[in-house]
Amino acid sequence: MSFDNSRRNDIQRLMTMLAVVVTLVVTLGGGTGVALAADGGPSDRAEQRAHTVEFQLLSTNDFHGRLNPQLVAGSPAGGAAWLSAYLQRAKATNPKNTLIMDGGDMVGATPLESQYFEDRPTIDVANAIGYDNVTFGNHEFDSGKDRLAEQVEWARYAYWSANVIDVTTGLPYLHPAPYEIFKLNGVKVGVINLTTESTPTIVNPTGIEGLSFESTVDTANMAVAELKARNVETIVLVGHLGTDRCLPTPAPGCDGNTLITNPDNVAQNEAAKLARQVDDEVDVIVAGHTHQGVNTIIDGKRVVEAYSYGTAYSDVDLTVSRATGDVVASTANIVTTWHFNRDGTPAITPDPVVQGIVDRANAAVAPIKNEVVGQTNVDLTRTQVPARTASSPGGESNLGDVITDAMNRRADELEGGAVNFAFTNSGGIRADILAGEITRGEVIEAFPFQNTLATVTLTGAQVRQVLEQGASGAHGMIQVSGLRFSYNPSLPVGSRVTSLTVAATGQPLDLAATYRVVTNDFMYNGGDEYVTFKQGTNPVIYSAELLSDTLVAYFRAASPITQQIEGRITSP
């Protein structure tokens, strides 16, 4: 078996605050951990045990409906039945004082076996595992707040977020208070769920009408004050909040208390910023959104994130004073849910009840998922040329070329050949399609959102504005068909496009002329801050034309696919 040694050890290099004693623990399952406690002799520890309670917090994040096993460095990990078995085994070490939580994006951007049933199988799995509390991630809103309300009804756990506010009531959406209180062995544990403030810019605005996404810091501090008024001293934040990208493998100047990235970059630093600004009564922050493995201390608060897709979980053990309710010590591990030990023997037996839920979902969608719809002679990937870096928003991908060509072709059919250009967002492309037969399941995994085609007439100047937004780097590089453009990332945002030509003619785009363009309804409605489309004229939303169906039709007509990078997007 080949194992991801860098992932097994990535948190072992964590640097710690000088005032604490740190113990690194490596688990058989591939986790690494950090222990924080005051030093003391055997008699001190015995006295402590008599006056404390041990509380265990198990958490996942960014599951995205991955019911089936995944590969981590070529070795199987995750899958709902294996994840359940790992969590149940961990819970059995402290069954009465364990909470299981999730940091959001449990659903949304899901494979067909979950998506086809409106993510009911994923909710059923979470119920069977016995989750206690799950926060909303941005992807919980992919199909809109009404669909989410149905999913909340299916859940047998607290499913909510304190800073997602129903503007008609002023209360958290579908929840009566900005906190939950769990009582474990006489100790109150307060939990505050949070969702990234960036959500309104990265989901379809039509799906969150009537909701506001308030400050995570202000909301948390308000909720902490209310919990303290109720004599709750053990407080956990469960947030779909990005962690500083320097945290998993700290380098000099990157010790968990120093940000090396832009502190205002919400996607990268929201959890780290929260840890620094929230009330010090907070003991633990369960993070998510950035799909990283994180286990560190920031401003005295433990911060954990357990990768994604159920391939790992975090195990935080807290020692709480019975007298005061304060946390007096903690340890934590990030445990990978490997299927096999290093010697090749099974690491754990998958949960048969959960596997039954997965098997039924798989069987129901198999005829659809396994349908062969085309052939590609090359890997169709999200890899961009030029590459996306800290200083450059990226460029063209051959899978981006294929989907925009497919959109252009279908829109032409719908509108009698009138469509000139096609645009889609890189963030909507979620997986690669490797060379060989193409199945419908692969298409849906690459394009899991229920986005549809939308056409609108723009001026050449407005087309340029759309490309400027793509070149801004705010949400990744836009993908295009029918156009070629160059940009310079060193120029100011809004003035980066340096050349722009029509692919069919090789002539410069006429900024005064009008053009018929096709995009997806997410972008048309302002998603990823593409506000220009709504300023166009004669819009048509083709609500029955899913992007995934558009691509399936293209593969059937144009296979075998040989798409290469064409130079549609260039940069010096």
C-alpha cells in the first residue's frame, strides 16, 4: 500500500506558544496531535481527575455527499461506512461525554448518488452516524434556502448557523437562538455555529433572498456573552470558516499566531481572524471550507480542520473543571480514515447500517451514473495555463474550453445561431474527466451544480467588464469560448485586460457593438460578483437546460475529444 506520509505528518511540525507544554501524538490511523496542559506530578493528576470531566469532540467538515470511498495518495480512505466506523470507535472511548459535529458543506456539490435524491442519502447517513450538531456551509445554499429547509427537517441533529439571519424575524434561519447548549455529565457545553461571510458572493443570490450573513466575530461574541450569562464556560465554535493556508506546515514567521497571507482574505483567514478577535472564553474552533488538515493553537484557542470528503476527522479531548466549567487541558488529533493499516491488513470494519444506505443509493443511480456518453483521448482537467498563483488569477483549462464550447453550441441551437461567446466560472468545475470512456456520472461529478444556461445581449464594453472581473482574481479565472484575451496581473484590478479579440475573425472586439452571450444562471444572477450580466438586455433563462446535460450532448456529438490548451487566455 502507498500512504500519504506528508499528510500523516503535516501537523507534527506545528510550532506552539512558549507558555505551554506540547506533546505530539501519532495515531495508528494516520493522525497527528497536539496536547496542551499544565505540568504536574502524579498526585496533581489524580486530584485533577477527581474534580474534572473528560469531554470528547469529534468533527468532520466539507463532506460534500461523498458516500463512497475516496483515494488519498493512491490509497483508499473515507466512504460513509468507514467514516462511521471510525467515529463510533472513537466515541466508544467516552460514550456519555462525546459530541459529533460537522463544520459545514455536508451537502452541496455532491456526486449523483446523493444529488439525485436531493442529498437525502447524506442526511440519512449523518442521522445513522449520530451527529449532534452541523453548521451551514456555503454549499448548503446551492439549491436555495427552501431546499435547505427540507434537509433541516430530515436531520435528527441541530442543523443551523448563528450568523445566517432570517431578515423577517431577526433570528438565525430555522433556529431560535444563536447557540446550542449540551449537558454532558453535569457540565454545560455551549456551541455556536457560524458560516463564512463570503457566502452571498459565492452562491446564487436568488437562493438566499431574505437572508443576511452577519459578522462572524460580532455574532460569536454576542452569543458567548449570552452563554456566559447562562453560566456556560465551555464554549465551542463550529464554523464553515477558512483557515490560514500557512497553518498545516508552519515555517518561520508562520506559527499559528502570525498570518503570512492577507489578513483580509476571508476565504483563507476567517477562522484565524476569528480566533484572534473572539472572546477568550471560546475553547475550540472547528473550521472548514478550505479542505485542509489543521490542528493548532491560535491565541489560546484550539483550531482544527479535518481535510474533506470524510477522509479524516478531528478528535479533540477536553478536560473540564466540574467546579467552574472551564477547560483546564486539551489534546487533539487529526485522524485519517484509512481502509488499511501500513501492513495491508484492514484498519476497521465498515458500518453495515450506513453501508446499506449507501448501497441503496448507488444501486438506484447506477444505470444513470454508468451510462457511457462519449470518449476523450486526452485528460480533461481543471489545470490552468497560466497557472493560478498568489499573484496571478490563472488562465485557460482544457475542461473549461470544452464546457464553454458546449454551452456556445447548445445556445446557438436554442437561438438560431445568434450566440457569439460563452462564459463560465472556474469554481463551477469540480472534478477532472480522465482519458477514456466518459460516463454521465463523471460529467455530473465535474459539474454537480444544478446550473442552467442563460443568454443575454451585452455591448463589447460590457464583455470587457466581464473579463476584467475574471482577471481580478477574486473568484478564479473565467473560462471562455469565442474570445481570446490577454491580461496583466500586475496592473490595477479593472484595468488588467490588455488585448481582446474575436476568435472567429481574429479582429479586436468592437466595444460599441452588441453581442449575444451565454453563461450560467449562477453568474447571470450575480454569483462570484459577476454583476455585469444583469445590466445586459433581452435575457433568457433556460431553466430546463442543465450544464451537465449540455455537456453530455456535446460529448455525444463531438467525441472523441482531443481538446488542447489553445491560448484563449494569456498573460505575460
